[in-house]
Amino acid sequence: MCEKCERIYLLAHPDSAKRIQFTPRSEPRPPYLLKCMCKVERYFDRAHTLAYRVSEYSCSRGYADRDEYDAIPNQRFPVTRGRERRADQ
């Protein structure tokens, strides 16, 4: 996600290759470079990639602007609701 305009780019879209580039491992920074349409550049690694729910329109163009996507919660850390208790408590 671009930290300035909050646009996200979809990795599976062919146009993302223009915006997301792999940088050499010899560099002292994360290996991927995002070049946003708003001219901001940001380095990131795989740990920074997240799953989002987007419309078919956003999917077809390869990106979604602010308010056009919803983050999907990390499945490795399930969300607990309220004061639910485990059966063994």
C-alpha cells in the first residue's frame, strides 16, 4: 500500500510488474520497490503483503484506491469476539 495515497496494487495483475520491482539482495533494504502512480516510492518485503477484498472493476485495472478495498484479517491469528470462553475454562 502506498503510504501517501493509500492505493493498493494487486500482485497478480500484469500491470503490477511496472509498479512493483524486485531489487538486488545486496542492498541494505527490503527487496521490493513499489512505485506508486502518485510518485511515492516505498520498499517492502513479503511480510508486508496483505490480502484484500476488492471489486471486479478494481481487479480488472490492477489496483484499488482508498475506500475501494477491505483488508482480510490475518488467518494465522484468529480474531476473538467479546468474552468468549473456551470449553475447558
